Amino acid sequence: MRKFSILLKQLYFQKLRSKTFILMTLLYIGIITVVMFWSDIKAIFVNDEAIEVAIVNETTVDLAPIFASSDDVNFKFPNNDVKPLYEQLKEEKLDAVIHVTEENKNLSADIATYTPLKLNDQSTISSMLQYAGKIYGIGQLNLTAQEADQILNSEPVITMTNLNETVADGKSEDQKEAGMFASYVAGIVIYFFIMAFLSMITTDVANEKGSRALEMLLVSVKPSTHLQSKIFGVFLLALTQIGIIIAVLLTYLGFMDGGEKLDFIQSTINELSFGFVLYILGFLFLTIFLYLIIGALFGSLVSKPEEASQVMTPAVMIPLVGFYVMLSGIGNPDTLLIKVFSYIPLTSGMVMPMRIGATDISPIEPILSFIVLIVTVVAGYMLSLSFYKRSVLTYSSGGIIQKIKTVLKVTT
Amino acid sequence: MTLSLQHVVKKYKDFTAVNDLNFTIGKGEIFGLIGQNGAGKTTTFRMILDLQDQTSGTITWEGTPIKKINRDWLGYLPEERGIFPQMKVEEQLFFFGQLRGMEKSKLKKEIDFWIQRFDLEEKRNAKAETLSKGNQQKVQLIASFIHQPKFLILDEPFSGLDPVNRDLLKNAILLLKEKGMTILFSSHQMDNVEELCDHLCLLKRGVSLFSGSLLDLKKQYGKTKLTIRTDVSIEDFSKMAGIKEIKRDRDEVVITLVDESYAKPIFDFVSNGNYIEKFSLDYLSLDAIFKDKVGGDLA
């Protein structure tokens, strides 16, 4: 235990002080800062004046309440004919002219521009026109204002009842959205931390092996202690980075918009069940552990630190696949692809939380996936340990398969 | 006896790296393991250090299987040089010392002593990667014994060192011996082995050709190396009996005799009853014995 803690401390503080770790953490904080303050940053660099749009209305519908001006678009309703407005458009005094007419009991709108509109502005105007079209259609039916209002604002009351008792809880839409959000965050965390810390543990073991310091260490330290110190040291470092990022994020959220965004996060967390949070944390930590075990094993296979990236490639591809599968589930988390990947141990950490949070799956499925992950972590650890002891002192060239073959050849 | 290897065998799929190796090392003794590259020296070291399992045979330390002893009793300098490149010299020595169970206060004294002795005072706070190869080697050597192990293994400790540093290391090894440390080392430089070792084992392709005291090994060959400072030509010497090999080295003639009984007639021939400056009959050097033992039947 004493040797373990000396090795752990040495690794942790050495990496904590390393330029790579500091720069990586600053980079994450920078990205979070940019995302959180994007509108302010954009305001500094982009002169985002509202576009000027003239509406010539030749219908009986009152369009002024519908086309309310905003920070992005300023609507005018001149009484002019269209042609002089088109001249103003060419002179770039206006950005768009909308000519609204009636055609076959339908609202018809022609949007004239000289410089094409930005997609965002175009979408805003289109949605307003569609709403105006509905108002026009309702107006044609000679309804009272109350009746019209009822049609426009009526929303169905949807409740879910599942008669199959083996199927879970029957989550509300809010719960599913919160679950989707939380699992998405967990998936991103897993992905980014695997990418960063897999490479860290692999190169660290490879460096020690390449510099032959490992040979000196293993005289007084058991390979199992060394392997554990690497895994826990890097894991602790990952937790430190996660902690720093969460602290920065919460600080930003607390100060922004009078804490409005922090309230949103809190309400999202409130929607999550305790069991779901446990599952997310369980999958998160076990998946990171699994990749760290693989990373340490791969690091022990190479002879020189320069070869670390070569052996890491297959291990990096798998979380990449898992990440894209998870992204595909944002639109529809019930596909067969999602179901299959939610059981594969290397990707289940990213995919299964999404199924638990955003779909109504049987409780047995996450348990099964979790057990498969635990068994894989334990088996992976045992296998890595047995292999680690033999591979750390074997130096060979060639690809990863060749390296494994060499280790087996010279140590059995 | 402290370390004892009995019938140790290490087999891989295709070949046998070490075959029926036997030797013992006494307490506080310096023991040399010599052999060509690939003779099985490093494999033997690794088996002793429990970094590799032997296929059969026993390795014990004071009667206890080596696997069961306290690992902190051991010190090891691997053949390939390397230390933590990013760590400072002093930090490195503290790390290795503490890892092997030494207290920080005691460690501080040891580090100061050895840093001074190896002339590394100015490099105390330098990162290892910034040191010269020789200085890195000195740091790694100190790291291997800073915790005062009972048993120290040095794999090719002299390779790459200049003559000054070689002497520093040699004296350090002798000092460690004085302190009671048992040392096993390998070297290709036979003069170092000859100067330091009490006993040795000569390995060839995993097989022990000799194990015992250096003097016993030399006695096997007898006093057959004859060095004479003379003007007599090699052709004149070739008429004499019992000469196995003869060569001129500057103003001296170096002869390898079949056995030492042939020395007397040669002395009479060269001196002819007169004074001669040098006539030296001695044992063969370890280098010559090594070449004969290892290379002899390679031809």
C-alpha cells in the first residue's frame, strides 16, 4: 500500500504540473467560456444590426401584430407601391420587401431581396408568414375571435399508460428530455476523457518502459501495484479535471442571466431519478476504468514512446464509433443500432444511459448491460495484469498483433 | 552463503536461454557473471530479481526462496540506461529511495554523500534529460543502491563510462562491499572483473563453463604467459619447444606456453647467464582465458 501511494502521488503530481494537463484544462475552460458567452463575444466581433424589411400588404388581414420587430429584424409597413420599394432595395436602403397578396383564397407572399438573406432571418420571416397564413385561413371561416384563438392555441393533453408491467416506469416527456440531456452530457464526458486520458496512460507506461525506469521499478514493486497506481493515478487526474470544469461551469451558470441557466440545470437534475444518476455515474466510471486498463496494457506493449500512438489507434476508434452511435440516438433513441451498442462494454457507457433516460426500457436491460460491463472490466484487468507482467520487459518491433505474438512467444 | 542458484533452467518455446546453472555467492562478496552477448546473463539477473520465472531449479537468498524475500533488500542497475527524464536528480533519488522503504531523513544524508562523491553537486536540481550520458548513468547507479540494499545487481555498469568515471564507479563498488553489500555484476571489460571479483561464473549460450574463484580459473591454465623484454627475434624463439603462441609487442615478446615447465629453458636461452631487464611468467589474463573458453570452440 505504501509503494502504491508513493507511485500514485508521483504520477498524480507530476501530471498535474505538466504543461499538457494545464493546457488541456485551460482549453476546456476556454471552450466553455466561448460557448457560455457566445452572444457577448459575437456582439464584439460582428456588427449585427437588425435588417430592414418592408411589408406591402394587399390583403384584409392585419399583419402588424404578427410581424413584430425584434433585435434581428425591423419590420415597416409603408403605404407605397412595391416598385419604389424595389428601388430602395437596389440602393440597399432595405434588405427585403415582402409583397403579400390574396390568391385563390390563400395568402401569397413574395420576398424580394437584392442581397440574399441569412438563413436565420429567412427562417424567421418564413415562420411568421406561415402563422399569418393560418390567421388568414381562420379569417376566411368567419369565426369569432374566441373560436379562432381556440383553434390556434389548442394543444392535446397526452398521457401515457402502459399495461405491460414488466416495462418500466412510463416516463413523462420532461423526464425523457432530462434523461436525454444527462446521458448526452455523460456520453460527451466519457468520449473526451477517454480521448485525453487514454493517450496519457499509454504514453506514460510507454515512456517508463522505453526509458527502462520500469525495469528498475519492478524490482521493488509488483507489476500489479504498478498497473493499479497508473490506472488510479490517471483516474484521479481525470476526476480533478472534471471537478475543475464543473466548478468553472457552475460559477458561470450562477452568474449568467441571474442564475437562470443554473435553475434550468437544477430543474433538469430534479427530473432525473436517483437510480438513473447512479447508472450514469456507474457507466461513466467503469467505462473510463476499462479504457485506462486497455491504455496501460497497450503502453506496456510498445518498446518506445514514439510507438504509443500506433497501438492506440484501435482503442481510439471504438469510443469514436460509440460517440457517433450515441449522437444518432438523439433523434431516435429506439433504433436497433442503439440497442446493440448499449450492450457492447466499450460503448455501453455512452449508449445505455441514453436508453435508460430517454426510452421506456425494461429494468433488466440496464442491469444486464451493467453486469456485462463489470465482468469485462474485471476480466480485462485480470488479463491485462497477466499480460502486463510479461510485456513490460519484452521489447519488439512490428504492429500490435506482432507485439502480442512476440510477448507470448518469449514468455511462455 | 547468501544467494544460491541450483540447477536453474530457463526455456522458451524455441530455445533454452539458461541451462542447469549453479553458483553461490557469499555474503559481502563481489561476484562476476561474464559471457558474450546472448549468453543468458540478463535472463539470469531477471530470474534472480523475480522479473521472470525460471522453468526449473531453485534460487534462494539465505535459504529462503528469492520470491519470498523483502523486495527492498534488492538493488538493480539494468544494462540499458534510463531514468525518469523529466524528474530532477535529487527528486529522482528521493523517489527511488522512498519507494524502497528508506526514511526521508536517512535518505537525505545518503543522497548528499553520493552526489558529492560522484561530483554531481551542480546537477542536483537539473532534470535528468539535460544531463550528459555519463552523468545520467551515475544518477541511475546511485538510484540502484541509494536504499542500501543487501544485494545489488549491476548489469554492465562500466559501459559508456570514461576512465575517470570508471574509477569513481570502481571505488564506489569497493566501498559498498566494505559496507557489507553483496554484489553481482556483469561486464564485458575483463580487467574490471579481474580487479573487483572474488568469484565468477563464465556463461556460454546459457551454460556455465566455469564457476568458482578467479584464482582457481587461472590455475586451470597455469602460469603460461611469458613476457620478455629482449632483442631476440621471434624466428629465433620458434626453435624453442613448448611455445603455443608468440608475438612481439613493441620491445617485448609475449609468449603463451604449453605449460610453465618450458619457461626455464627459454630463460636460459635468452639470458645466456647474463642480466635481463624483464622476464615475467604469470597467469593468463582473464581476457585471454575468456577468449579461449568462449571463443575457443566457436572456431
